[in-house]
Amino acid sequence: MTSQDTPLRSTRTWRGWPRVALIAGLGVLVSLVLIGLNNASERAQERVATAEIRKVADTLRLMVNGEVDGPEPLPVIDPTPKATGFYGELERVIKTVAGERLAQHKAYLQDLKDIGMPRLLDAHRLARDTGLVESRMILEQAEHLVPKYQQQSMQVLKDMPRLIGSLEIREPEKQKMLTSLNASLPRRSASLEQVWSLETRILHEFGQMITLLDDNRSYWFADHDELMFERDSDLKRFHQHMAAIGKMASEQEQLGKQQLANIFSALP
């Protein structure tokens, strides 16, 4: 098979991207579930709160699986607790954190759409992009979004002591939760750094793909929404960049799935 017989579809590299903002908040929810569900004996209210937290986790799972732009919009997470007492407070703070992360996640996706990131590797757009100037502008704007949303995700961690401090529960329970949370903060911060490091590396890899196309403009063309390469060497390098992006996106996805699994395993 020649390089001209081997099309590359522009959508393959986009699958893992919508997960990053969500993943950044999951570790905090894991901490709350693990801390909270081991600190009370009100079993009836525990069951109510557990059912509500499970609904929240189900919504997060839809987002981790990439079901963001489906026919049915993802539900808004109402922070109002159904349980009362200690478990009601735990439910409220988990819903609050999850709702904020959901809103930030949607905002991140919208910002990416607004700058044209989903169409970065659209074959016909690339063919019309003289000097690939527009492509580089899209990537530059995407790079500016990363620190904005990284800061937001880090702020979730910074706000957790204040949120726990606001819980209307007994002081010994509150202090136990704060102690456990503070012990987990370095690990959660490291997880966030890993997520956003992967995001930055993905953007860099996209930039290398654009450079490859720009340096070899005479040897590829768009045909039926596909990029067609005249030289096997260019096709191979393009495939390598796509594979690298796919690997990093898969790492992001696995981080999200693992943290979701931790949430479900923490529930009674």
C-alpha cells in the first residue's frame, strides 16, 4: 500500500482531550468519600447520601467516557443534600465540588471549541491555511488556556480546608477530616501536575505535527476529509505524532477511570 492509499482522518487525535478538566477534580472527591464515609454511624442517612454520591459519580463517569456532546445534556449537579446531619454535610460538599468541576469542565470544552481546536487537524482547513498561520494561532491560544484551567483545578485543592471547615458537624469529626485531607494534599497535587503536564505535552506534539506539515507543504493534500501523503517518510512521522498523542490521551483517560473506580469502591 502506498502513502497515497493510506488516509489519516483528522478526528482520531481528539478523543482523549475532553477528559482533562474533569480528571483534575476527581482526586478531591475520592478524598472526601474515603474520609467521610468512615466517620459516622447514622446508617439510614448514610444510605441516602451514598445513593446521591453514586449519582454524581455516574455523571462524572459519562464525562470520563467522553459522552459530552451527546443527544442528552449531562445533568446539572444540584448541591442541595438529600441526607441530613453529618452525611448531609458530606453530600453537600461533594456535590458542590463536583458541580464546580463540571461547570469548569464544560467551560474548558467551550473555550477549546471557540478557538477552533476540534478542527485543528481538519484536512480541508489545513489545506486552506496558508503558511499554517491559523493552525499556529489555534495552538497558541490553547496553550494559554492550560494555565488558566490548571490554576482553577489547583484552587479546588486549596479551597478544601475551607470547605471542610464550613461543615456543620462536630469539631472532632471536622478535625479528623482536615488531618486526613492535609495528609493527602501532596499526592493530590502531584496527580494534578501529572494531568496538566500531559496536556502541555499533547499540545507540544500537535505543534510538531503542524511543523511537519508546514515543512513539507508540497507533499500532502486534502481529499474527502482526509490527509493524503505522497512520501512514506512524512506519513510515518505523522503517524508517530498521532501515536504519541494517543498514548498521552490514554494516560489521562486511565487516570480518570482509576479515580472513578476509587470513588465507587469507597461507597458502601
